[in-house]
Amino acid sequence: MIFHPPILALIGASTLSGGVLAASAGFAVRLLRRWEPASGSERQIGLERTTQLVSTVVAFVLVVEAVSLVLFAFNADRMAPLFVGAMCAVGTLNASPWGFPTLWAKIVVFFAALVWLVIDRVDGRTRDYALIRVKYAGLLVLAPLVLAEAGIELAYFLDLKADTITSCCGKLFGEGKADIGGDLASLDPRLALWLLGGGLAATIGFGLAAPHGRVFAVLHGLASLVLFGIALAAIVAAIGPYVYEQPHHHCPFCILKREYGHIGFALYVPLFVGTGAGLASGVLAALPAGASLAAALPAVRRRAAAISIAGFALFGLVAAYTILRSGLALIG
């Protein structure tokens, strides 16, 4: 099963990303120790030239990492027929104890990569590399995350066996089960939707206020992360059943299938983009704003907040459309 083409592509992408970031981390250590912006020495000039190459290569592999999250989820759904008992991506991920840890690791790397890419973009707009130390210190955090994600993913694929008997989404996200899937499925749909509506209102409100104060931007970033969790819970507890028009079908993966119009992509893409942009806006607001950042930083921060607001608004509209057009009367 390790020779399945999408699996080879995912392993290749993770290996490439891990190797590049490991090498870049070594350069980051050297840069943090020897960076002297006021110096015109040959060593400093060499560091300035190399950092442009490193930033470009790292940005490329981080984009690859972000795309690999989509490919991983898509491949997990496509591989479901290969396992006895699997109906969707849940069965594929349940076929190994490394399945869901791989998914969560990829999500963490996705958000971390997006924040790093935004910081790199701001740093590229300054003439004095104002965020160079922040950027490469962040790279030292990002590199172990990517290497860990690559290792977990490899362990998952190596552990997959075609004769594995797995469980379907109905068992994992069944009401009354004593685990997080059961807890989410058992959550009162009215409460879940009220929390989602309140979370959207608060997060978008902080986003609209973000250009008027760094505190609001930081709050917007924190609220975006909280809203991400609330949105996932609402998808399992309420939005999913409205899509399926079945009150006991709570799977957050089946909504990606063709028979449901791939509505899951219309929900997850703006949700992930909104969360990532909100986190980036909050992180930028928390950074020290020097003189050289006076023009670049606020502009990028406002743009990130605007993208976040648009993403969450689109998610809310799609969720509302899904509920209104459904034939299910889940809430009286």
C-alpha cells in the first residue's frame, strides 16, 4: 500500500519539506548568532544574499505542505473502499493509530506555515530586514513541527494494511459514545449553532476593529483560533446532519463527497483561510513595530484581517444556506 501513487506523493512532499527545513534551521542558527545589520563585512553580505535564497525555498516547501493537507484528506476518502468497514476518510484514518495524529499534525503545520509566510512577506517589504530574527526564530520552531509531521505520516502509511478491519464514521461520531467524537455528536445542535453565531459575530467584530488598535488585532487572532474549534464542533453537531438530512449522521468528512455536492470544501476552505489569516493578523500585531515597519506592517495586518473576515463570513453564509435549504427539521 506504500506504493499507492498519492501516498508516494505525500511522502515525497514531506521528505522534501523536512529536508529543506532541517537544512534551513542550520542556517537560521548561524544567522541568529552572526547577524549584524550595521556591518558591511563580507560575512554579513553573504548572510543577506543567502537569506533571500533560503526564504524563497522555504516559502515554496511551505506552500507544498499546505497543499498536502488537502491531498491527504482527499486521498483518505478515496482509499476508504480498500478497508473493510470503511465508508469515508474516517475509516481510512482509523485503520491505524497514527491516522488522526497525522491529520492534526498537518493542520498545525498548515497554520504555522501560513503565519510564517505572512511574516516573511512583511520582512521582504522592509529594507533593513526588520523581522529577520523573528522570522528565523520562527523557522527553528517550524522545522521540528514539519519533521515530526513527516515522521508521523510515514509511520501511518507504513502501518496501513489492506486486510485491516476498521470502523465507519457512524461508530466514531455516534451519539452517546464515551469519546470526543461521541461528545461532539451528542452536543445540543441549538447550543452549537448559538455558539457558532456568537463566535462569528465576536470574531468578525474584533476583525473590523483590528485596524484601530493592536489589542483588537491580537484578540481577533485568539478569537479566530477559538472559533475554529467551535466551527468544527458545530459541523459535527448540527451542520453535518442538515447536509445529510439525517439527524444521526454526524460525520465531518462525508460532506466532502460528491453525493453531497462537495459542500464540505465550501465550508472548510473559507474556515481554514479565515482562521489562518486571523492568526497571522494577531501575530503581526504582537510583534514590535519599528520605524521601518511603520508602512508595511499595518497594511499587511489590515489585509490579513480583511481576508479573515471574508473567510469567516463566507463560512457563515454557506452554513446558513445549508441549514435553510435542508429538509431536516433538527431544531423545532
